[in-house]
Amino acid sequence: MDLRQLEYFVAVAEERNFTRAAARVHISQSGVSAQVRRLEQELGAELFDRSARTVALTVAGKAALDHARAALAAAGAVAQAVGEVTEVIRGRLAVGMVIGCTLTPLFDALAAFHRAHPGVGISLLEENSELLVEQVRSGALDLALVGTASAAPDGLEALTVVGERLVAVVPAGHPLAGRRRLALRDVAAHPVICMPPGTGLRTVLDRACAAGGLRPVIAFQASAADAIADLAARGLGVGVLSASMAARYRDRLEAHPIDGAADPAYLCLLWRPSPAPALRALLPHARAAFGAGAGPAGTAPPGYGSKR
């Protein structure tokens, strides 16, 4: 077996799809499939169950995955160690970003890093925040931009981009329109339109409702702020967004702070302690790109607006 086969195996395992894995490693799907088949032949066991629409690891595949990741990490460490001695940073950076994000400072940071260190390959994965946090913890990702209900999830380093309270958005003429503030029980008395589970905004909302003994009817779940705003504007329910997200729709929706949901939802960059050289080199670019907008109570930076 060789490192290329292990890389393709890990990519398919993490993407749960051969097509997405092929796009991630920048070769054809047939090439990924052929290399994985060769690896299976050499090991004498099938690593994937291909019978369903989503590719799943077999028992043998699960047993092999951590060892494959460790082998790739060890190989990367060799290149990084040599790079540090020669002052040339090489290797790869795997970056995650919450689905639907349009936060352009992250792209600015990646572009600046690429100009400074062209020898480092960069990959970008979109997923929901909950899964991204776990992939950073496991080492599958080096860095991720996520929405969370806490400024720094346990065991991870964090740069808080923004922390904001939830607001309810309704069109003119809605029974809740015209009020300066709303209680959480007022919001919960109407159908609610919000982000799906696994996002920071939804976690904050669910925790607040549980603490208040409320069980709102979630009428619609949408992956992007635009969809939530569009549904709320049509009178299909009370939308729940962050303050800066809601500000984009002030031409057609009123935004009201929600009493009883005081905890902020955060947008953060996360990484593991003791980062590798490539990530250490990227972090100053990230801090510079997010600038004054980063902090525990930061103002939303330019380009802000994401599924959190």
C-alpha cells in the first residue's frame, strides 16, 4: 500500500461518497475507486459497504481508519519537520466552513496564506457546525469556521468572530409586529422558522426553550438566513436569526430581541491546541482578516451572513 491509497481511503470515509472524495483529492472518481479497490485487495477485506446510496465503512474499514489517519499524519509531520529546518512550510491544510457561509474574511485569510506559502495545499469542506467541531477534534480538519453555543468548545482553541443574541423576525401586520421586545413564550406561541439541529443558533434556541419549559412548533427548518427571512416574510411563522443576519432584511421584516433567550450564539474559528506549522502560519492571516470584528462581543465583520 502507499500513502496515496490511504489518502483516498480516508477521503471516501470522511465524505461518505466517492464523487465528493474525488473532488476533494482532485482526481477522477474512477481513479479513487480503483485505488481503494487495490488497497482492499492488498488488505484482503472490503473497507466500504457500497450497497446503499451513502457509502459506509465496514467493520474492517472502521478498524483501518484511525491507523490510516495516523500514517498520513506521520508522513505530514516528516515534511513539516524538514520544512521548519529549511524555513519552507509545506504539507496540506484541511479547512472546514459551516454550510451556507458567505463570510469573506475567511477567504481573504486563505488567499493571503496561499500567496505567502504556495507550497501548502488547501482543501475546503462545507458541513454543519456540529460535525465540523468533531472533525477538528479528530484531526480530520485543521481549522473550522463554525456556529456554536459557547465561545470555545471544550478542548479546542478558538477565535471568536462574533457573538450575538437571537432575534425574532416578523413582517408588518403579524400579531407580534410593533413590539419593542418579545418574551420567548410569545415567540413559542407561534409557528417557528429556524436553523436545523447541529447549528449554533438552533442549539441556543433549544436550550432557552428547555430552560423555560417551552416546546415550540418548528414549522420550517432552513439552511440559510435568506430562506428563513423569505418564509417569515410570507407569514408562515416567526423567524429566528441573529441580530446581524436580521439587519439584512429590515426592508421587509421587523427584528425584535427575545427576552428569555439571552445567551449569545457565536461564530468562531476553531483548532486543536499545539497546531502544526502550516496552521500556525495561517492563524495570523485569519486574525488580520477578521480584524476588529473578532472578539467575545464583536461587531459582525464585512460579508457576515451564514448558517450558524
